[in-house]
Amino acid sequence: MNVADAQYRKLSDVYDYFLMTFGKPGEKQDPAHPIEAMGANTLGDVPDSDWYTNRHWKKRMSIEELVRGPGNSNPPAMDKPWRVTAAKTEGVTPGFTIKDSQNRTYQIKFDTEKNYEQATGADVMGSKFFYALGYFTPENYIVNFKPDMLQVGENVKIVDRRGVEREMDESDIAGVLTRVPKNQNGDFRAVASYYLKGKPLGPFRYYGTRADDPNDTVLHEHRRELRGLRVFAAWTNHNDSKSLNSLDMLVQEDGIQYVKHHLLDFSSVFGAEAFQPKSPRAGYVPLFDWTSSAKEFFTLGLYVPAYARADHPYKKEIGRLEADAFKPEEWVPNYYNPAFVNMLPDDAFWAAKQVMTFTEPEVRAMVETAKYSSKEGVEYLIQSLMKRREKIGRTFFARVLPLDNFRVEGGHLRFDDLAVKYGFEAARNLRYEWSAFDNQSGSRSAIPNATSDAAPNSSGYSVAHITAGDAKKTVDVYLRGNQVVGVERHW
């Protein structure tokens, strides 16, 4: 549906923190009556939409495509100086908005001395990981340049420390750069984020819907692609996965105007934080946590959580990404996320099977786009990601009967047992119970002696109830003739 117009909405970081920490908005799961994910099709998958596009796991991407990510052909031109059109001169991480010689706009962000290479590298490869996982992300590039590459554009205003607005001059650029570390060649390293196309509308929320978007009809806390994002965030330790690190854009394609939802700012994924190395707490404890605080208080500091007892190797250019103490089911972001807390086992399975499709060469290729100078750090990061990947598969495949890729071949129902495929389980004995299915009433009629993988010879609807020893973990597969039309998981 065409969106005639939508308005920008601003979200305060402080307000969002207190709302999520103490208000905890959104419709919550009732353990007795779980709310199934919405925005998914009858097979349990998420169709392509303005939120998400099936990529690597569904349509396998080549190494070149993984490295390209959302785009790899629009780095800022280096033939002429960049014109600074805006600047962030205050705060821990200063930056600029620039236009290159082709009049393309970029956000330029730097590392601090404490996390040199960490945040810029994470921002670049984070955009590629999450793009491959199906989300819309910006084009991010590592750039190295001399100070004279930055020149003040025309009529650029800044607010100085006295709160007075005035025209920017070259000394303001120089003042910012004095706080930015240089590499061995005397160049400044930064990430250049290519501006997204369209009209910015501000961040999306992980609950509710957008009132001025007629296409936004599913409560965000129940969207499978946002619930499952918790697993992807756990894999990459994207603990800063909050609304302010997202952006809605009003775009026009093929004559239709619509709202496109993006994830952005990956400077705090993997081993990095935005301005310092990742804390050992990241992903294990939220920023504010009554439980751990109370345990430490009442034990007079004698209580030491498991994550604090683990070894958290620190690599200067990479930061910290621990894998040995990592427990995917216990991973948490910095603060409450309504979609994440609503994640059900089938949401987690949908995400985990995607994580498991990434091979070490593919992970390596994306990590290398960060252009880290430490080979040792790169190996550490890759191995940590592969260990976390395996734990995610083992953990979330065990919570359901992990059968997938259902199809009928030669009159038999075929599928992949993902736990067996990845070596988490030995081949198991499966039991089948076939029934005729009335698609209008939802009623079933058992088909006598139909207890094998042989599909019924019928043009109507039928359903196979599959078990593997655990009566709670089952899968129902619906056929119309020989076509698989639905999958239901139970746990």
C-alpha cells in the first residue's frame, strides 16, 4: 500500500532507557497461552518485506556477495577534499557529515584511543553480517585520510561550548581531529557510512506499530524477524540492540512509496563498544539489574557470577568476545527489548538455523572487511564466532524437533534433521501418524495404517504428525496433494 507521507519522530535515549527499564511496554507472553509469532507464513518462515529479506540461508550468497553486503561500490571519492556539512564536536566520539566530489553524503565516525580499530571495524562488518542475515543496513566503509581531506563547506553552522551558534571554520575541524588517534602512517582511520536513500522518519520501536504507516499492521513485539533478532544479537554480542540503533526511511521504488526499516550503528557489536573495549558484563547482565545487584549486596560481595569467573581475553584491535561461558539462552541486551523477551522456541529455531548456515570461510571473509591490523585478533574473533555459532545451534535445536526443508519426493515426505546434519544428535527413529485434514473446520481423521513417511495418495489435504520420543516436541506437516503447505511446531 502506498504511503502518502509519514512524519519524523524523535526518540530520546534517556527516555527510551527508563521506559524499557521500568515501564517495559508491549504485549507480553502469557506462559499458559503463548502468542505465536506474526508476520510469518504457514511454513514458519518470514516472507520478504519492508522489514526483512531472505538472503544467505535461503538463497546462498557467494563470498563476494557476503563481502559486498548492502553495497560495496559507493566509498567516498578521494580525488578531491570532502566538504564538511555538519559536525559533532562534543561527546566521547566526535564525527562529521561530509559530501564527496560526487555530492554523495556520508557520516564519518572515529575510534577513540582506547578502542582504536574496534568500533570502526565492528560497524563495517556488522552491517555485512546483519545484511546477510536478512535485514536492511547501511553501506559502511573503512577510510584512511590526511587532515587536509576535510574542508568546511558553505554556510555550515555549529554550536560551540558556550551554546552559541556560529559559522564553522577550519579550526573547528582541527580541534576535533586533535582528539582522534592516527595510524602508523599518520592517517586518520574512520568509518564512512553512506546516507540511506529516502526521507528519514526516526527509529522504529520494538513494540506497537507506526500509526502513519498503513502497511505496519503487526505488533512489532510479535514479528518473528524481531523476536529472532535476539539470537542474531546473541551470536554477535549486539548488546546495544535498541530502538535508537534503527531507522525508518520513507522510500520510493517502482512508483510506490513505503516505509523501509533499517538496523544501523554496529559500533558496539562483536568485541567492541562505541568508545571503549567491551565489558565482560556485556550480554550477560543488563545495564541495570536488580537480581545481580541484590545477590552481591546480600552476600557482601562474595557472590561471583559465572561470566565473571570466565576468561575474557582482550585483543587490542578487537576487544572482547568470549565464547566458553557464553549461554545463548541466557544472553541479554543492555536493557529490556519487548520483541526479544517474547521469543518462543520456534522463533529461536528460525534464527538458529540461519546462524548455522555460515561456514568459517564465510565468517572469515566478512570479518576481514573490518581491516584489522592484528592477525592474531582476527583469528580470535573468528574462532569465538564459530564457537558461539555451534552453541546457538545446540541450544535452540534442542528446544524443538529440528526438522526442516520439508518436501515430497517419490511419494515420500522428506526433510532435514538439522541436529543430525550438524552432528549434535545421532540419527533417530521417527514416528509418523497421518490424518486427512479438513481445511475448513480444522478437524482430522486418522488414516488407517499410515505410519511411515509415505505420503497419502490424495489430492486433498493431509497432515503428518511426527515425533521422536519426546511427546512434547513434535512437528505437524500439512500437505495439499504432494505439496507442503504448512508446518506447525510444538514443544
